[in-house]
Amino acid sequence: MSRAGCISYGMVTPLGETAEAVFSSILEGRTMLCRHDGTFGCKEPFVASLLDREKYREPGYNLFETVSIEAARKAIEAAGIRPDSGRVGFVLSSIKGNIEAIGSEDVTLAHSAVRIARAFNNPNPPLVVSNACISGLAAIVQARRMILHGDYDHIVVIGTEIQSRFIVSGFQSLKALSMAPCRPFDAGRDGLNLGESSAAMIIGHEGGWEIVDGAVRNDANHISGPSRTGEGSFNALRYVLRKADVSELAFVNVHGTATLYNDEMESFALERAGLQNVPVNALKGYFGHTMGAAGILESALSMMACDRGVILPTKGFGQLGVTHPINVNATLAKTSGTSFIKLLSGFGGVNGAVLFRKGGLE
């Protein structure tokens, strides 16, 4: 088989515990972003979207593992596959994993990945993808490659991020957090909000959405600042556009963190790629920046939107605040497009793009 597709997905977020619940919350314009004072022992307040920690307690597993297992279980049940099969692989995407427990237990992502896979009696060694904020998208790209190579019949791709004092303090030290709900691409944007979520996707030779192609590009611009010309993002876009019909693109779902530099960079990359007229949307105004979960969560929600013939609004956006004119979608809109591009960027100059196309695979 020369193609790979998404068969199903599952998610656990503050907006809802099922894909349908999350999507309905977005259609209603809901957000779980709110101010937190003293949370995680942080001295400064911050705005974030956090899970109810009392709700997710599973004996023998920490919070990170519990929500990862739950999201994977939903996706596995929807796909109807046997997770204990030797022909099923597991891929875990995260940036910091269970780092809040550092010093008291093994917090390596490899350790958590094994525990999550073994929860489903899977016999194979799981793969970990941890590549800054593009981790989820990079995990999809890698899973696609393994399916096309014939390594597995199905792969369970899981992306999870749990926030902690370590993560929040790090972003605060960079002055990257907004004390209000984020406003992607808006003239008044002043930073991002963090979020917690777990999302899973089953990838195989079949599925209602083909993963046409994907690219990871690193422009090595700076440890935390993106290229001012969008070099890596543009190169990733240019690669996947080889197999795209721009007239069929419903939208480009971008990173859209609402920091001054990220949104400006993405607008430059989109214009360079000739996509300035294609609708653009960003979803972080609903559940914040979910880091290692973002690529999987936002791709799944974009598939759901295309399936319903709509483009989800960019919550928080009002007036264009980037120098390169792009078509940011502010309200719910209709579309007849049958494909979309998911775009992400991250620290260290990493960038990723994946082209998804609607249409069942036999």
C-alpha cells in the first residue's frame, strides 16, 4: 500500500472528554482559558486551560499516563483494532511528559511510553517523538512513514501535555505569556496561554482522511525565536504543496500562538508560499497551547470541521496585526474544500507541515 490515513481519533481536554463534545464547545465559542493564582506554586498568576486533576485518577498511573491511556482508548475503540496485536505500534508525543514528578520517580518519556503501551498489552517497543512544539505533527509524519514502510498495520499516535511549575515558570521567564485570553494574529496580541490535553489518532492504510504528505524543517534560527522570514515554515509548506491542489484547500490551520514573533513569521511564510488568500485559522483561543498534543488535537478538529463543511473561527482575533496580508478566519464559515494543511513551529527553529485530504482509503 502506498497511502496512509487517519482512521479515528480520541481526546481528553478541559473543553470536553470526547471529540464531539470538544467540537460542539468550539462551535458554541466556549473557552476554558482562565486566570490561575498560585497554581503549581507559581509566584506569578497566569492564564491557562487546565484539566480537573481530581477527575483523572487511575491507580498505578500518574496524570500524564492516565489521560494518555484514556485518549488512546477512545481512538482504539472507534477504530475497532486490537491494540495487543504485534502489528500495532505506539508513538508518544510530548515535550515535558511527567516532569512535575522529577526527583520522585522516573519521568523519562520512554518510561511513560512503555507504561502506556503495556496498559493495552501491546508487545512492541513504543516510539517517543519530542521535538518542541511540532512534536505532535512530527509524530504523525513518522507514523505515516512507518505505515508506508510496512512496519505496522496500525499505529496509535498519542500526544499529551500536562502543565507544571517548571513549564509555566519557563514561559514566564521569557515574558511569552499573556495575562488575558490569547488573540492570534490580532493587532492587540501580547502572548500565549498554556493548555493541557491528550489526543490520540489511529493511523493505518485505511481511513476517511488520507495523510498525503508531511515535512519537518529546521531553520536553526534561534533557541526560542522564529526566523524573521519564516524560512523553515515556508520550506515545510513548499514541500507539502507539491501534492496539493490549492483550489481544493479548505484552510490552513496554523500554529497561531498569539506571540508577536510567531504570528508575524507565519504570515510571512504563508505569503511566500502563495497562500495569502486561503482561509487561515488558529484554535489556541479555545484550549491554549497544548504543546506536544497540539499537532494531533488540532489536526483531528480540523478533519471534523472539513467533514462538516465549515471553517472554525479564530477565537480572539479581531483586527489583523501582522505585516503580511493573510486571510484569517474570524467567524464560522462554510467551505467546500476537501483538504487542509496543518502547520506548526517551535523552539530551536523547528517547523512542520502536513497535508490532509478527505476521501476514504481502501
